[in-house]
Amino acid sequence: MADDDVPDDLVQLKRSFWAADKQCAELADRPDSTDPEVQAAMNAELSAARAERSRITTGLYAHPWWATQANRYQADQRVNAAARALDSA
């Protein structure tokens, strides 16, 4: 792997983050329920989705590849481009 190549596992983490973030947004946008038990279940589901998104975020930004990059912004742009390329393939 060349120094410029984005690791596959990092690209997959980015894609997982996007999916988890989308799920959190969808769950948060649901209308509230008037049934307290249903509302509690909805809140628990949203909380679990947010915890998963947080776990993915930790793995994403703790990846050792970042330490090899001189410019974090440009490196992040390369990760995003590699992840989008998989989505459009």
C-alpha cells in the first residue's frame, strides 16, 4: 500500500458512520407517540443507534492511518472520496 492509499477498513468505517448517522436522523425524525411504552421503546432505539454511531466514530478517528497524514483535512477528503466511489460503483 502506498502512503497515499486510504486503508479499506477506514473506508468501510466511514461508510458505516454515514449509515449510522442516517439511521439516527431517521429515528430522531419520527413523530412522538402518545403511548408512554411506545415512546420509551422509541427512545431506547434512538439511544442505541446513537451509541453505535459513537462507537463507529471512535474507531474512525482513532485509526492509526491518520497519524501518517500531514494534512488531516486533505486526508479526510480522500477518505470521503474513496467511500463515495464505493457507493457509486
